[in-house]
Amino acid sequence: MRRRRGTNTALVSVGAVLLASAAVAVAMPAGAAAAGCRVDYSVSSQWQGGFGASVTITNLGDAVTGWTLAWNYSAGQTVTQAWNTTLTQSGTAVTARNVSYNGAIPTNGTVSFGFNGSWTGSNPAPTTFTLNGVVCTGGTEPTTPPTDPPTDPPPTGPADITVNSATKYQTVDGFGAAQSIWGSAWSTTDTQTLVGMGANQLGLSIVRTGLSPESSEWATHVNSLKTAKSYGSNVKILASPWTAPAAWKTNNSRVNGGKLKTDYYDDYANHLNSYVQYMRGQGVPIDVTSVQNEPDWHPDYDSMDWSGTELRTFVRDQGTKVQNTKLMVAEAVNLNYNFTDPTLNDSTARNNIGYIGGHLYGTEESGRLRPYSLAQQYNKPVWMTEWNLHAADGGGSNIWGNPANAAVWNETLDDIMRTVHKSMEANWNAYIWWYGKRYYSFIGDGESAFGTVAGAPLKRGYAFSQYAKYVRPGYQRVALTKSSKASPLEVTAYQGDGKITLVILNRSNSAVNNAVIQAPQNVSRAEHYLTSQNANAASQPTSVNGGQATINVGARSISTLVFTL
């Protein structure tokens, strides 16, 4: 694992979809707030069983240095995660208070905060609020109903995006993330959130796990891997070793690199095989087994050095000893071909592997975020098996628990989602992020300094799910063309399971409205899901006419359109 840092200065302009709002005038004690103080409550996105909401208090007054806002929900409405406030709930009673970074009231007397929640039955807006203990006396304005999609017939004629399923590219193996390599295992709930296909679940289809040099540590992740296999849909397991046992290495240590002694090559092959057979006996088939994580990197943690010719020699002479799995080489730091070409160019070694792996650190800068022609020539799928970036926090802050934070969203959209798109355009077959459970990743780890809730989906997870949940293993990428209207959009299309799926990345500051998407044939239905700063994989209005769908692609968003044929 390596951390790369960077900066991103993209500006954001996002319009929230107002599903419900309630506004009330609040009477305050003398000198506590300006007259006409107002509370606006809005639901910015809603899905089955969940919602995101924001609250704005205006005309609060400069004299107020602290505030407490209270309201009541109906039974079944529960807050799960909040930002820019300290929020508690007891039964149906909810209380929000200012926090240190939102305590000083701006000169315009306005503060705002937000939260995610769950609901059963219905999700009505609260009708009354109290501010600093004073009951609202100004009454409640009528609730604004959800905005209906346009009733005009969809446009006909040339499409903005036309899918050509006759031209086919790579078959997708999946999208995934790694477990904690040295830490504790994912809980059952964590695993279900990461691999599940339900509401507020992320649909990962690959789980990367560490292959410890100590067999006594192999049991750590058995239960979570079994859950991933049983609960997820066609989930694959990739096992990656960081080092051989210390006694087999030239430096007699697990850390700081060191090479595997040549007279221990057969022992190492048997070690890999023993792990695979152990996990198989526990009900966890290991689909892919890497020979080495980052053979070109020797940090002061578990690591081991190889050259490309040494990897070729090992898999050529020892590869057949590792049974009931497919081998991968070489997970080099930046997909350095020097570590994989020798194996691909040796017919015996080549026949003993199933996959080529590489990491994304420096790959784009090295000009290798592109099709790997030698791997394609020999029909070896290419997996991007690790990348980790969280430069947005500038060294550590609690911004990660705030899904509306601009820096987090910019990095997610402009760096991570962009490289997923480019990986697919490069005909790579899989994209695997670093830890799935971490404050900057897909679900929170609960570290108080970073503001996440343990196990709760994060904005980055919802964005990644736009690929993972809807582009399933076995789908094949197909061609498309775009009109000038759609030129700001970065789009890939896939076919499988009787569906055509498009993932649409809009990193521009302008929406592309009434975009017409043409499928290769008439469709029975179309579904559109969008993640932005204000929405989490939220269902969007879609109109269908024959083989065309018309959608609005929000600014600074990633969305998925699914045609059912």
C-alpha cells in the first residue's frame, strides 16, 4: 500500500432536487435573534428506506453564539449520520446543536447543516421546530410536493449518445476493494453493505485479501470472505501476499524487501497452495492468487523484491503447484511492464498464469493507463488491484463524514471516478480500490478525528457503486458515439444479463439536460441513478420512447442508466 497525495481546485455548481420542505417563523427571546428568524428543512435526495436532508436557519442574528434546534419525527424516521452539527435522537425527538467549526454565526445570520436518515412507511417533513428552547409561533408553510418529471413527449431524431453493441471490447470481471491487510476483519454487516445489491449497499464484486506469511493468521478473514461469497452476487476473491516467511528471504526479515532465496521457490509455491486449500476447506474458494504485491517496492513493512525474470522463472517452474486458483503477476507499483513482459513472452510461464495485475500509483504519469497490448495478445485479463488517494483532507480533518464537502467530492469525481472511466476505456477488466472500510473510502471506520460513522456508506462509496452495482461480472463493454451536446460527458457502455448499462461521468460545471440516449433496440424500461454532492445513487426521472431514453445529467455528477431490453 502506498499513499499518493495531490490537490484539486475544481469548482462545484450543483442544484439540489427539493423533494420536501417546511419553513417556519420562530419567535426568540429578546436580543437572542433578529425578527423573522426562519428554519428551512429540505430533503435533497430520497430512496427506498433512506434519505438525505439539509436544514438552514436564516436571520439568526449576530448576537447568537450558540444554537439548539429541536423537532419531532414520526415513528420510523431515524437519523443515521450528520455533519456541521452535533445531532442526537431519542425516540422521535431530534436535537441539533452547533459544533466548534460551525459555532460562530456568520454576519448574515445564517447557518446550515445536514444529515442522512432512514425511514419506514413514509418520510414526512417535520411541521414544527423550537430554536434555543422557544416554540415556533409563525406557523408552517405548506409542504412542497416532489417535482414531477416533464410530461412532454420525449424528443425524437438524432440521439446524443448512441450505443453500438456490435462493437465489443473487454469483459468486465468486477469492481472491488481490499480488506484490512494487517488489521481486524470486516464485520458481517460491513461486508453486506460493501457487496450487497440492496438499498444503501454498494455492490462490490471483488474483495482483495492479504495472504499472510504466517498460517496462524489465515483464519482472521474467513468469516467475512464467506459472507462476501454467500451474500454478494458472483463475488471474486483475490489473495495477495506481501512477503514470504522471513527465514526464506535473503534479509531474514518480513520487512524492508529482500528476495526469496531460489532454493525456497518450491516452498513458497507450496505455501501459496496451502493457503488456497485451507480457504477452500473453509468454504472460501480463492479465485485469483497473486505471486507478490508490489515486487518493485521495499518499504519498512511486509514486502519482498522480485525482478521480472525471477517472477517468470517462479511461475514457469512452480506455478502448477498452486491448485484450484489462477495465478496473477505482478501487481507492480505502476503496472511496470518489466515485471510482466518476461512472463507473457515465455509460453510455459504464460500458460501458468490467469491474470496480469498492476497498481495505479504513477501509472497514468508513466503513460501506461492505456491498453496493455501484450496482455491482450495472449488473452490475459488486466486488473488494477490497488490505488489509494485522500489528498483532500490536507493532512487529516473531519471533512470525510460530510457528504456535501466540496474537496472530498472534487477528489472523488476528478481523480478516482475519472481513473475508473479511463481504466475501462483502456480495456482493463477490473478496478480494485484500497481499503473498503476507511474514513476516506467506501464505508466509514468511525475514527472520531475524521468524522465518519463506522460501517455507514460514504460519498465515495456511493460514487463507486455507480460502476460496481450496475456493471456486473461478465458484462462486456461495447462501443458508443456522442453528439456535440454530449461532448462534456465521459461515458462507457456495457451489455449483459439482458441489459445495456451506461455509466456517465459529468465533471463539467453545467448540466446536460434532455440528453437522448439511443439503445441498440427497443427497451422495456430505463432506470437512471445519480450521485452528486447532494444525492446518493438516487433514482432520477427518465422517459422512454421505443429504444430511446431522455435524462437530465446533473453538473458535477456520476450517473448510471440501465436499459432493460
